Amino acid sequence: MAVLTVQAVSRTGITPSYAAAAGGGDSFVNDGDCFVHIKNGGGSPITLTVAVQAKVMGLTITNIALSVTNAQERMIGPFPPDLFNDAGGSVQLTYSGVTTVTTGVFSLKKP
């Protein structure tokens, strides 16, 4: 499992960077203003799963499963910390496949 660096989007612009999706999953420190950009460069669809860490009124909430078709990309977020952060303050991501899959995490934290 790799820890992804959150990249702050600003009015002056950024050059985004992407990391190869890790076979054991990835995580990132979440402040509630983050979103994930995932790119599937492969020939088959994959599923990104975002783990829900909390229960609401004692009920388990289903993890988010996002299909990313072959040669496509998706963005997902934000992730409210009270639902998605684990005990360390991170969101956990897993992938059904990682070959030619890259991901980046971005924050829209207002100044």
C-alpha cells in the first residue's frame, strides 16, 4: 500500500503528478476537500473502491465502487472525514486491477 501525496490546486495552477496504482491499494491523508483522479490506460475496465469507515445511526454504509472503463478516466470526491477517514485520518483506496492504472489526489482547500 502506498501513501499518495495530496496536491493543492491553486489559482496559479499546478502541474499534476500521478502514481501507479498499488496492488495492495493506496491511501491519502484527507482534510475533506480532496478528490481522486484515476486514469485507466488498460484494455479492460477496473473498479476503484473507496472504503467507508463509519456507521450512521448504527447502520453500515456500503463502500463506494466506481467503474473506470478501459482507456477512460474519472474523478471522485470530496470525502467527508467523518465517513471516510480511518483512525489515522486517511482514506483507503483499492483497485480491481492496477496494470496501466494511475491516480492522483488533489485538494481544493480554500485559502
